[in-house]
Amino acid sequence: MRVCGVEIKSNEAIICLLSKKDGLFDIPDCRQVRFQLVNDHDAESVRKFQFTFKKFVEDYKIEHVVIKERAQRGKFAGAAVGFKIEAALQLIDTVDVSVMNATAQKETLKRNPMPVDFADTGLRKFQETAFIVAYAHLAYP
């Protein structure tokens, strides 16, 4: 199964691809590690963002997209543009999309610790959260 982990920060979706086959994890190479929503006030920009991400999902044969949940209120609440990005991703009709909360992620990692240190993956540091949410989804029994 090929999964795309997504962390939404500000006006961009940071992604990491991860696949699992026969109990082995693989990090496939991909052409893009972030998608940016340039102008969230323009409906055409939101459509273009969604189309670009949908095309990426189709090109890489992604079976599931998992988004790290963000707080809706409080000190660490996500920005409005981030929720627009989340909605645009959830409305893609060609792939299953889910949101994983921090509690479920921590419980999964507690039961199934990552077999490799993040520094050894070859990914960029800013992709760490997207990688962890993708791993947690695939490791979930």
C-alpha cells in the first residue's frame, strides 16, 4: 500500500510518500515535497491547488492520503488557509483521505516504534512530521 503523509503548515502541504509491501517499508522518490496554495481568496487558485495534488496522487498511484490533524482553536490552532487546504485534499474523489489525531499517532508509535532513525531516511528535516504520520498510518494494525 502506498500512502502520502501530509502536514499542513501555513499555506502549504508538506508531503512524504511511504509504501509497505510484505511487511517492508519503502520511501519512493518523488518530484515534489510540498504543494503551496498561493492565493486562498481566489477560487481558481484553490481549484488549481486541488488539481495539482490530484494529478500527483494519480501519477504516483497513491492509495491513501493521511493528514496530521491540527487544533481548531486554542494557542496552537491552525490558520484558516490551512483548513481550506485540508478541505481541498479531503474532497479529492479518486483517493481515500483521512485525518489522524495526535493521540492515535502517539499510541501507534508506542506500540510500533519506527525501525529506523529519521536522519537515516534521506528525507529533508521539514518532512519529518509528514513521514511520521504516514508511518503511523501504515503501522496501525
